[in-house]
Amino acid sequence: MKLFADPFSVSVDDLAAEYQLELTDLQVSDELCATYRENSLLDFYRTLPDTFANLEDNALVHTSMFGSTYCCEQAFSQMKLNKSNTRNQLTDDNLEAILHLSTSNIKPDISKLVDDMQHHPSH
């Protein structure tokens, strides 16, 4: 787990042989160290070059242990916030759309959307 959480502080000697060479290359790379410090842990592992296949596989194992539960809890929390006593008439389609917006990283350009709308529809 420590290899996944902080690969730059793990001693190479404490690891299995399949990780030692990759970890040595990782720890001596100033560019990868900067990437690690500037990004989230998941983003760091997404940007690793293909030469770090074993470290990437190790990261996938560790993220898959927690990812599914975290995502479900996050979505359930958003659903509870959106479907309250005052908004209990939401249809399944509307609730699904709200959940998609709540759990995505998409930031809509509200100003552009409003400018593109026809403010006074003709009859």
C-alpha cells in the first residue's frame, strides 16, 4: 500500500524484484517527482509512461479496492441531497440527469447558454 500511496518515500530494497527497477527509475526522475507533487495521486498514475507497467498495475489493484465503494457513496450522497422532502416529485429521468451533472467534472458555461436562448418565444 505504501508503494501506491507514496512511491517516492519507499525503499527500493523493501520491494519485490519486479518493482525495484521501475521504482529506481521513478525516484531519480525529477520530472515525474514534480508531476507527483502537482497532481492528485490518480492523475499521477494516469500520466506514467508505459515503461512503468508494474507500478501502474499495482496502482490499479489499489484503486479498484476503494473506487467502487467511493463512487457509490458519492452518488448516493448526491441523490439524497437532490431528492429531499421539498423535491420529492423528481422523476427517475430527471434525477438521473441531476446525478450526472452532480458527479461529473463538466463545468457548463451558463453565460453562453443564456445568451444563446431565445428569451421571448414567438407564438
